[in-house]
Amino acid sequence: MKKTIALLLLLAITFSCNEDMDDNTTLSASVNFKFTHNWNNTPINSANLDTETVTNANGEVINMIRFRYLTSKFKLTNTAGDTYSFDGFKFTDLAQDDSYNFIPDINGIPSGTYTLSFIWGFNEEDNIDGAYPTLNSASWNWPEMLGGGYHFLQFDGMYNVDTPNPSPFNFHNGTARVTDGLFEQNFATIVLDTPIIITNEATIEVKMNIAELFTNPNTWDLNVLDTPLMPNYDAQKMMQENILSVFSIGEITQ
Amino acid sequence: MKNWLTYSLLFITLISCSSEENSEENAYVPIPFQLEIPPLFEEKLIDPIIPVTNKLTVEGVALGKRLFFDNILSVNNTKACASCHSPQHAFADPSQFSVGVTNIEGTRNSMPLFNLAWNFDDRYFWDGHALGLENQALEPVVDANELGNDSWQPIEAKLNNHPEYPQLFKQAFGSSTITKTLVTKAIAQFERTLISGNSKFDKFSNGEVALTPQEQNGLDVFMDETRGDCFHCHGNPNNPLWTDNKFHNNGLDATFSDLGFGLVTGNPNDNGKFKSPSLRNLAYTAPFMHDGRFATLDQVIEHYSTGLQASSTIDPLMKKVAQGGVNLSEQDKADLKAFLLTLSDPSFLNNQAFLPE
């Protein structure tokens, strides 16, 4: 009997709390990010990554084999200009579905209208050689001779697969080497203008159109730039430009 | 006051419970085993995988070691795990194909055993078909060409009738009824203690020794996308495992007599893929590749330099396949070899903890 009363009391308290929060406009909503990937609207995921045949803007027919990338410093900014930053980084491996979502540790923002920005790769402050055990364990390091730190992207595949002579490409992005011993940061700040209205616990879909890596502003000719690209300064800088149009906001579920 | 009474009662109950247990003979509590993780691994890598269902204990590890070296696990008491996984060869086998109780050769080269707790995907064998070390250890005992038993039942019976094993299992696992599950748990515990992290290169990473100019150039060849480009699959100074433990086709064959990973996943795009081996301890683990086709490191380096074979599943990282390979200069080949040999760890071979008593 005593227990029942206690339970009832607890229930009552919980409910009243909930009500309180509902009235409250500065409700703390937790946000998660869900990345989806496509090639000009064809969804790409672990099931079809290595079976889908795609064509890039320059007309090369491509098979994808491996696609891994790094993003960090997720930040939501509301209409009043307040920013909410999320710790941690997101390492995505297209072959692994469980890497598509990013659930930040410290979470909870007021409801409101936001825009999202994040860093492609690591900025200079974060791109510390060997500093992240999870990334080291995934062999995600960028060679010291090229400035060290980590890869931002590893995209491996074959092109001209519609000809008798398919060739490999290794589209890898990271710090740019100007000359021996002189390096230039190569991350990009992705700012997505689409307003995101958050009223409750929300999952923000971030869409990545892989085809855009080869499209805009630089139409990529794999016949000229297939491999090695890591030590190629111009190729690295073209990747940094092309990455800006790869991401967009998708659905917000809450 | 009332509370105080309740707590004291509770306390007394707890004390009496535990003292009761202690007085019971079968409540021997095994001593937790502390893995000696090299500081470099601690700093650079995520934690080793130790299943919660099989925590390491001093008794479990010692029992696993005894079983690993004991011929009792074979059908005719002639072979042990160690017959094909010899400590002097970093727990690999110098023969291209190992022979078990039948003296018939298998089709794959034995694999060295070290740093297995850092195989994060927990897939074992060249083709990754066993999930977890405990499951892996179930197989050799009943493999016709290895330890040759028809089933585990006669092995369990032999062990249960042994003068010492039942007591050792009781100490390690609290049960003197020996089952294949407990046998494989003990062996897996021992295998997880086989850590190799004391090579010349480890000492270089720790700032204790310098590399020779040849070894340094060899490292550069290894890390240079325009030369060796080995690091995308075989680790790097920040990944001291020297493997990614993933499955790749490194261009050994144009057609496959062994489908490897493809046989396991059923995906034809995985045909001809095998697990990247660690490049640690190459000085002791010849011959090389899943079928032991290369007797020397020079042959391996020549393979990557000029011997690549195109196929539909060749890894795109084998980017110079159209030219036969990365075409290293004689100097770079020699230096690459010198660097690779800095990854060998003589102290691993002589570690008393890994040798039979």
C-alpha cells in the first residue's frame, strides 16, 4: 500500500514536471545528426557502395570501393546569433551503417530556428598528429611528410569501368603540402543556410551528394588526376573548393 | 535510529554471507590478471578487447598456456596448438603449409599470434571466418588436418579424467567439469596476453634509439604515396599494430583458387581478399602471404614493386597495377626492407611468460 502511494506520488511529480517543461519556451531539446549519402539522388549506403555504377560530371564511369571521411566542430546558430557547439568529431565509414549518426555527448539547446555549420576534417587547432586513439586505430593518419594529422577523406575506387582498361583512383584529402616542410591548412567550414526549426528532441539529416566532389567549381578529370593526389598541392586545394557544395540539410524529425 | 538498525543488520548479513562463502572449499576466487600494455599502445590506440564473459585471470592464463602447448588436445597425442604456432617464430610456422596429425598439408600458411586483443573487428583466420578468439579456438581441435578429433567429446573426456586439469579448471573457472567452452576460454585468455610492443621501431617511437639513414628512408618509402604507399593498409607510426586488420586483394593473382573473404561474406566483390597481416616480427614469420608463396621479404617487396596481377577485386590502392607495381628503385627496396625489419621484436620470442614451463 505504502509503495503504491509512493509510486503514485512519483508519477504525479513526473507528470507535473513534464507539463512545466511543455509551457516553458526555453525547453532543452537534444539534437542528433544523421548523415545520408547519395550520388545525384541515388542513395548510397553499405549495401550498394561497392555495387553501384555511377558517372561523374566529366563523364567517367565509376565503381566506388571505399568511402570514409571526417567532420568536426558541429555548431548550431539561432536567429538571435547565439551559438551552440557540440564536442567531438564524426568519423564516417560508408561501409558501416552504425557510423552514419552523430550523437553529441553534451546536448540540449533551447527551441528555436537555427542554421548548422561544421568543419570538413579538422581545423588546425584540432588536427594534431596522432592525438586521437579512435582515429589512429582506424589508420586514419595523414603522413608526417605531408604535414601530419589526419585524413579528411579517403575515397577509393575504379574509373573508366565501362572500358577494357579500368584504372584506380585514390581521392584522398588532408593537409596540403606547398613544398617540402611547408604545409597549408586545408579544412573547410561548411555553412548550411537552410533554417532548421527545433521544437523538441530533433534528428537533423545532413545529406552528402558524393557526385559534387567531382563537379563544382572544378569539374574533375580523373584521367588527369587519379593518383597520387595526397602530395599534389593543386589537387588538394581543388578538393577543398569542391567540398563546399557537397552537403545540404535534409529532413528534420522531432 | 531505525535506519541505523537496518543498516547494521544488512551489514551483518553481508559479512556473514561472505565469510560463509570463504569457508566453502569451491569458492576459490581467481586473481585478476593485469595485461602489461606497452605505453605506446596505451597512448595511441583504443583499449584492447577483453570480453566481459571472459576476463583474464592469473589461473585462466596459466591454464590456457598449458593447454596451448599440450598434445592432449590432439586425437593421437602428437600435436598441440604450438606445433603450428611456434614461439620462436612469433607463433607462426616456418613451413609453407603446416601439417597436423595426418601429416597432410593444409592450404594456408599458419598465422603468427600477437596483439590479437587489438584486432578490433574480432575476425580471425586469413578469411576472417571466426568471430572472437574463443570461437576460433573451437576449430583446430576438430579440424581433420590439424588436431584431428571427430568431435570435442573425447577431448573433454580425456581432460576430465586427467589427474591435474580438473583442479586447474576449478581454480580458473569455479567448475571442475571441463567443457569445450571452458577450454577455449582459457586458451583465448593466454592468447590475449601475447603482446609484442618492444621492437627497435617502438624504441624509436619512445625516443630511446635512432633509426639509421637507410631505415629512415625505408619509412619514408612506406609512408610516401608516390613510392611504397604501404601505410593505407599496414599501419603507420601512430598505429603501432602495423595492420588495419581489414580484408584486401593486394594483387597476388589474376584468378583465385582460394576465394578468401568472398567465401565468408558470399559477396563476389570480396573474392580474393585476405586479412592484412601485421608487419611486426617479419624477421621470424617467413614464408609470407596466406598461402606462404613468398619465402623472403625481398620477394614480397618485388611483388609490390613489379609483380601485381590485375583482377576484378584488386584494391584501388594497388594503383600502379597497370605498370606491374610501384617500381621502387634498388635503393628504396633495400631501405624499405631495412625499415620493415625494425618492426621485429626479439624480446617477444624470449618472453618466459609465453614459453612452456
